[in-house]
Amino acid sequence: RAITPMLIQMLSRKNAELLLLAIAFLKKLSIFRENKDEMRDQGVASAIIKFVPGNSDEMTMAVLRLMLNLSFDTEVRGELVKEGVIPKLVELLKRPQFRHVALKLLYQISMDDKCKSMFTYTECI
């Protein structure tokens, strides 16, 4: 138990391999409601937003997939928007390897009426 807070704490480290492992493990844990709720309570959105775009394509893709899993929760979506994820995702649309995941995330975000207006301040329209 209490592995989620430890993994989120690891996101402040500098070792790229450790970061990638922590993000991959968080992604696997995020499919369960209890873990997703714990991640939300620990402030995972602010911890992972700094990795978009990441140092490597592999890191960026792992974070995008974690965000996609978490984006089904309205509170986490709101936190991601507050952290400024929309302009970063729009920028990633220019890179073909990230386009499919970025589009899915943008679609998830667009389901919130509060967030729809945020799209007008980007290049996606």
C-alpha cells in the first residue's frame, strides 16, 4: 500500500530511467479507480505536466498515455487544464508520433464546457 505517493515523489528525481519506470507504473496503476483517486489527491497533474514535452519521445509518450488514462476523471482534467496542458498538446499535434494520443486528450478535455473556451487561445482552431 501507499505505493502511489512514493511513485509521485519519484517524479521529482533527475534519472531518466527512473522517471520512465515511475510513469509507466503510474500508468498501469491508473486504470483502477482507487489508484486514480489517490493520484488525483496527491496532485499528479502538476507533477507530470513538466514532462510534456519530455526529454525523449519515449518519456513524452508515456506521460501522454498516463494523462489519457487520468483524463476520464473530470477533476484531473480540470487540473491538467489549469496546469496549461492544452497549448502543449496543440504543439504536440505537429509531431506525427504524438498526434493520435494528443487528439484523444484534447477530445476528452473538450467534453467539459468550462474548458471549451480555452481552445480559442491556441492554434488548433
